[in-house]
Amino acid sequence: MISKASNQRGFTLIELMIVVAIIGTLAAIALPQYQTYVAKSQVTRVMSEASYVKSVVEFCILDGKTPMGIGATQCNLNASGSNLIDGNTQSNPIQPNTGVAQIEPVAIGPTPSVTATFGNAASATLQTSPAGTVVWTRSAAGSWSCASNVDTKYKPNGCP
């Protein structure tokens, strides 16, 4: 006599429910952590992009080019637009849906500031009212300091 072995095919309902519960738990923990990581990396990127503008402003001050613009005797930022920053161009034209860090005052004095305001494609948590900013400020002695009004968990070490 030949015996037939019973083969189990597929998964039981309880096994599938356990897998779905495990995946749901992991997603509930991982998604907020990922969103925090994205926002923090965007703050770091905007801090770096504003730092570039800060360097150009320093060169303009050293060359005596204090009014903003694209003329030969004006400070031309040559900044390309960033999809994380909201702000009109102060020199060369930029692409739509991008912005550049803003220089204050427009006629650069001995203590200018470079302000990058989050907008466009930045994380929603950085755009909440009031929108987050990263500000580089120059002292009369020539040193620069960074400040930001974003939530502490998103701030990089170099910008309290």
C-alpha cells in the first residue's frame, strides 16, 4: 500500500497576521526617525548653501563692492537657486521654484547677515509658521556666527 503524504502549501492566517503586525510596528518606529533625518539633513544643506553666500559677501567686502547687483562695481552673488530656500534673487536670475539666501542690508555694510528661509521643497516641519531660518551674521571684527530658529532636534552642531 502506498501512503500519501499531506503537503502544507502557503501560510496560515495567523502567520500572515503576525508578519503584518511586525511590519506595522517597524514602520511606526522607522517613519518618524526617517522624517527627522531628512529634516536635519536639509538644515545642514541650507546651512552650507548660506555659507557659500557668506563667503561671496566676504570677498565683496574685501573688494569694496558693497551694493548688490550684477554690474562691474556691484556685489554679484552668482548663487544658483536652491529648491529648499525661499527668497528672491539679489543678483543673477534663478530657476523657478528655487530661492537664494538673502543679504541684509542690501547695500552691504560692515556687519551684514545672510538669511536662508526654508521653503519650496523643504520638509513641512521646517516651513511651519514662522518658517525656519538659518542666519549667518558678521561681526565688525570680521568673524561670522550662525543661528537658527528650527527645532533643536534638527540643528547641526555648528549652528545653535
